[in-house]
Amino acid sequence: MSDRPPLGLFTDLYELRMAQTCLREGMTAPATFSLYIRPTRPRPWFIAAGTGAALELLERFRYGPAELDYLRTLGLSDELLDWLAAFEPSGTVRAVHDGTVVLADEPLLELTAPLPAGMLLETAIMNVVQLPTVIATKAARCTLVAGGRAIADFGLRRAQGLETGAEVARAAYVGGVGSTSNVEAGRRFGIPVVGTMAHSFVQAHGDELAAFRAFAAEHPDNSILLVDTYDTVGGVRHAIEIGQEMRARGEHLQAVRLDSGDLTALAKETRRLLDGAGFDDVSIFASGGIDEDDIHDLLAAGAPIDAFGVGTSLAVSRDAPAVDIAYKLVEYDGQPRAKYSEGKVLLPGAKQVFRDGDPTSDVLARRDEQLAGQPLLGEVWRDGNAADTPDLDTARERAAAQLDALPDAWRDPRGPDEPPGPRISDALSELADQLRSQEVSGAA
């Protein structure tokens, strides 16, 4: 057990109340819960990135004396409190590896555990898997449209909390973003750290040329100059002057950064000025509230931009800050369970996804089927023991390979029109039909 604070209170009250009643009724048989994302526009696919967070959660989901004292004030039964005092998650977790492209309705994770335990874990598992998956997906969308150009995560200052900022950097790295400005994320996860300069540095000096000169002298190996504090074109000319001074010292001006205005026009003029002064090896770095749609439009318009800094739009996934993630009971005590709510139909039974090539071939099947292709879900945890899971770089490489295999229509940030989904296997369809018929007959 971890020596860090227990996390058992990160659940909803109704989970505790349901668990109490299940214990009273003796309903503690194994239950399988499936975690998946319902079809969500504008996302035709997702990058799974929360397996490690889910396994860490299982290690720490416990109840100590302080937690039990608080729960006692909520009027919960002594039977439940005694059970929680000894609680340690048990059962199995099957999941896709981080970095895997998944489609709507495909399980990212399936937990099999005693029914009350599976209920208690619902809220926290949904929470820790959703954020990294949302951010890795956003990052992957930016990476795809950038066409190999470098992207840096600039999102810490507007992330929803400091810890969230670190998790954003990690998930963005899985999705293909190559570096971060977040120093703690660099220390914690080994992600390359980058940094340019802020407008305050230029403002404090009062003289832009003096500010550039001081910065270049102090950081000759990190000479990226922010040129839009006053007048962007004038700032580029000042950067060229500093570049000439650096060249005379045997140093190299790396890049200029554009952070506002008409980035297409400014990038073209900046490239013209740099090339005309003999600085065709100086890069143009762009930032300023951009996301994958902006990157797409800039490059389509011929903006000669070499790298991008993506901040708020990445850190909060501004166009899709959440997905319709669900955690549903699909089997209890060996019997499949379904749900028929309008617009939220749930297919019964524990499942597997088979992929024979790229995600367009995906088949959602019953877990015990043997179909063509590679099964995506594998056991990653059993009774407190976690399997060796791929490291961060391996997850990143997996995501890159799977993104390369996506059809062109899925790579466009504005398409396809309808989120694709997997084909449903015949056996799973038959089970769903059979269960539906039984439910209808029983209701009659």
C-alpha cells in the first residue's frame, strides 16, 4: 500500500449508499464494469492515455481512520464502515495500452471486482482516465495537422490546477507534442523542456533592442526572441540586428516568435526579412491562442511557420473539454447485463476489440470470441499486482504509429461528418438481441 494519502473519499455519496445496500443484501459476486466513450462530436477517435493513472488509483483507493470518521458523520452503517476499513481493491483490470487509438463505444478499460467495490471505484476511474485521454487526443489532432513541425505545450498557466498542468504535459507528450514549458513536468516525466521569453522582459527594459541583446548574451543557446511587444516587423528587424551581432561572436540566432496579429501575413513578411538578411536558417515560431484548426488554416495559407506553441486550447481542450465517458455494469455473477436508455443503449457482457490493420477494421466482440486481428485489451492488473505497462516514450511511439495509419478523412480536424464506430460482431449482436427479448418478455 502506498504511503501517500488514501483516495477512498474520491467517490460520489450514492456509490457508498449503493455499496451499503449491496452488502446488506449479500450482493458481492464479481461484476464487470466497462469504461468507454459514447460517440462525441467533434472527435472521430481518441488516444487512450489513462491506464497508468487508473492503476495508481487502485493502489491508493483505501480508507484510513480519518476517512472513516468522516463517513460516520454521513450516517452510513457500521457494517459498511467495517468493510471499508479492510477494503483493498481486488479482481482484474483489462485495458488498452496508452497511446492506442480507440473509437467510440470501444472499452478503454474493463474492471472485474466484487460489485460494491466496482461501484465505489466508478467516479474516480472515470475521472483519472478522462483527462489524459481528452488531452492526448487534442494533442494528436494538433500534431497531425502540423505535418512534422514541432509543437510545444504552453498550457500550464491556464490549466485547471497545478497538478492538472503536469498531467496535461504528460498526456500531450503521448499525443505527439514534443516538448513543454512546464519545468515540473520535465522533471517528473522526462519530457523535453523549452522556453522563450515573455513580453514583460522586453517591457521592463523599455528598449526592445537592449532587451534582445541582454537575453541573447545570457542565453546564446536558447536565443528565441519574442518580436511582437510593440511592432512585430520592427521587432524582426531588431532580431536580425541581434542575429548579426551573435554571428560575429560565432553564435547562432535560433528563432523569432510571433504571438499576435495576422500570423499568416506576419510570418511571410518575417521570412522575407530574415532570408533577405541571410538568416534563412532562423526559424519562425508561432503562438497566441492557436489550436489544430488555426494550424491547419495557417499552413494551408502558406504561412512559413516552423514550430508552434499551443497553450490554453491544449490545456483545457477548449473545443471539447470533456467527452461522454461512461462506466457501466455489463456483467454480474456470470450473467450479462444491458441497458436500454434512449440514446444510451449499452451492449451486454465483457468485451474485446479486434483490430486487423488500422482502426477502420475494428470489431467490438464478446470477450471470449476469437476473431481475426489483434485483441486490444489485455490484463494489466490482478488483485493488487500490476503488469509491466509501457513507458511514456513507448506510449508516444504507439500513438504516432497508429495516427500514421489513420485514413485521410479521419486526419482532417473538420471531419468526418459522423463519428465512426466499430463493427459489432455477430455473437455480440445475438447476445444483445437475446437479452432484449428476455427483458421484453419479462416485462410483459
